[in-house]
Amino acid sequence: MRHDPIDPALSEGGEHARRFPQSTSAGDHMSWPAVTIRADAPLRHAVALMRTHRIRHLPVVNDRERLVGMLSDRDLRSMLGDLEGPDRAPVTHPATANVTVTTAMTAGPLTVWIDTELREVARLMDEYTIGAVPVLQGERVMGILTRGDIVRAFVRAGDDSRSRSRVGGDDVP
């Protein structure tokens, strides 16, 4: 299906095409406070925490609350298989009882500072094909910025615009 802009400024790369959120730092758009887990925690606790908070990325910290890794739903699936099965076995299966978060996490994840420009965060996430980055202030994890957070920032910025788009032949405000 083809997406045809109605507003000529959009198709010509006008000002609306370049509209960017007014608040442009990672800290302005991150989800906070960050839900974190200790590296030595049982992996099944991480699964339960991610389900409870309905999140797909979990910053992993050491006993001093310093970031040491990132755990994603993709990391869990590659280690434990499908997490949405009828019995949700990874949480209760005895084989996961002694497996820690360290085993499945990605060590040394890409991070951004709280004042990193949103455009730079988006570029890094695209370049490294990642869905989320921990946002740091000093050595402390302040929040997490996901692709969804970035999309929402652009949608909110676009709400000020009077431009319209055509999707499947229907006008969409």
C-alpha cells in the first residue's frame, strides 16, 4: 500500500517534514523511574518482573546499583524459548531455578546520558538495531528510552501540525 502525503510541504521536505519534538533530550522522553534487576537475581524473577510491569527491556545492575547489562525479551526467548506458552514454563520450570540474570543479559549495553539529544538517541538505536537504551546521569540509571518513547515524542510534536495523510484512500487527521 502506498502512503501519499496530502500536504505539499510534506512531499517537498518542507517545515512539517522536519518537525521535531520541542523537548529534545533523552531525559524529557524516557520512561522513569527505571525498573531494574540485580545481575545475581534468578532469571525467573526477571521474567516475572517484566510481565508484571509489561516491559520488554530491563537494565541489569550490580550490588552498587551500577549498570552492568541489559536484559530484553529477545534475550529471554533465545535462552528459554517462547515465553507466552499456556503454562508459562520459564517462570516455574525447575531448570531455571539456579540460572541468574547474568547468564542471559547483554553485558556492557549502549547507554545515553540524560541530556543526549533525542535525534542522536534515535540514530544510535537505528545504527545498532536496538529497541531501548538505559538513560544515565553519572553512573546511575535514571530511566530507559525505547523506540516507542521516541515515536510518541514525534507523534506529540506532530499534534501541533495541521498536516493530513492519506492511508488506504482514507483521509486521516
